[in-house]
Amino acid sequence: MCYLLTDNRRAKKVSAHRALMEAALARDADSAVKLLKVHYEHTTRNLINNNLLEKTTAA
């Protein structure tokens, strides 16, 4: 990756993944969908900001 994974960023990443896992194990689909949406948005934004993914417009 082009950016440094600081301790703070690492902790947030672990926390987000743990929340996703807990929602899935609890079979809480509503929470899991909300968490995945935020996760995908953050991941996409990080990829774009680090020039690892080009912006595209929806068709």
C-alpha cells in the first residue's frame, strides 16, 4: 500500500472487521449490510486517494 498503516488506523481497521464478524455471527443482516457499505466506501476512497483505482461514473 502507498500509505502507512498507523497504530490508530490499524486499530480502526481491526475494530471495523470485528464489528462485521460479530454482525455476521449474530445473523444481524441489517447491521452487516450497513457495516459493509461503510467498509466498501472507505476502501474505495482509500484506493482512489492513493491512485490505486480510477474514479468512474455509474452507468
